[in-house]
Amino acid sequence: MLEDPRESQSSAPASELSRREEWTAIPLPIVQPGLPACELRWERPIEGDEQGAVEIICVAAGGKRLAVKGGDEREMLAICGSCTIPREAARRPCLYLLPIKTERDGQPRDYFLCRWFYTLRPEQPATKTDWMCIGCRFWFPRPPVHFFKDLERVTQKLIQYHQDVWAGRITFPRLYPPPVEWPKPVPRWKQFLQDLLVLWQGRMG
């Protein structure tokens, strides 16, 4: 039985997770023209920093730091500028939809998971939400994102779950029997010669 990543233990200490869940999402203003607004780009104080520095993180990437506010923001501009999550997640915001951003084959990828069905095809999760969410019978309106106190932790677990699947650390039982290899058909001329040989051996015997 596969372990549900939502119920597995997190690698981070419980005290740290408790403090993280108390942080409140602060909408990040547009850093420069053309950068899409995103409700999963949060600001929070850097823990233990005596200067009161603030980091900008991507919740869809499991809390990965994009930049330090007031510092070099080129990496954030590159990541957020090409991100498809704000557009796709806004099609039909759902309580069960969980976007993740993770690396695969050395490239950053955007995937969209349904909390109901993410285990059905984890080797190839959805990259768009148009066919996945439009008309879904399980759709439920999503409340404001800051109500999800465990969003970062759940995202981390689902990212790790998919990384384990892709790396072969999690395998699945075969749902169908292995394909049957049928014998190749014998050419007619060869079958004719075999019949003649049998007939000749019968007469000689």
C-alpha cells in the first residue's frame, strides 16, 4: 500500500513547521512591469536574521527562496516571468487544486495536482487545468489562499512524492497482465513444404 504523502512525516522539525504555519501571506507588489501577480509568491521574515531581512518565497516550489527583498531579484524575475501557475490556476480556482513547481530532467516544470486524483498518474501529472478542472464534478470553490495554514508543508510532500515516483523509488503493481507474445505466422510455402514432408514420411513408414 502506497503511503499518502499528505500523511507522511515531514523532514522539517515540528517546531519549525509550527512557526511556518503561523506566517501570514503578504501580497507581493509588482517588482517590475510585466511580472505577473501571483498569490503563491509570499514575503516572510528570514528566521534568525537580526537585521529584519525579508525573503520572497514560492509556495508552489515548497517554500523555495526566490530572492531577498531589496537584493538581487534577477532569479525571481526569470522564474516568475515564465511561470504558468498564475494563469492556469486562475481558470477555475478549486479547493482541491494544488500547483507545484519542481525540477524534472534538469528543468523547472509547472504541474497541477488534484488532491483527489494525484496518485492515478503521478508519472505524468497535468501541465494545464483546462481539461482537468472544467466540468469536474468534484470542483469546490477555493477560499482565499491564506486560509491554508499547511499549504507549504503539503506542497513539499507532494513534490517529494512525485520526485520519488520519477526516480523509481516508488513503484506500482501492474494493473494488467503482461502482453502475450503470439507465435509468428508460418508462410504458406513453408507450411506447404511441411505438409509434403509429413505426407512423404507417412508413405515411407
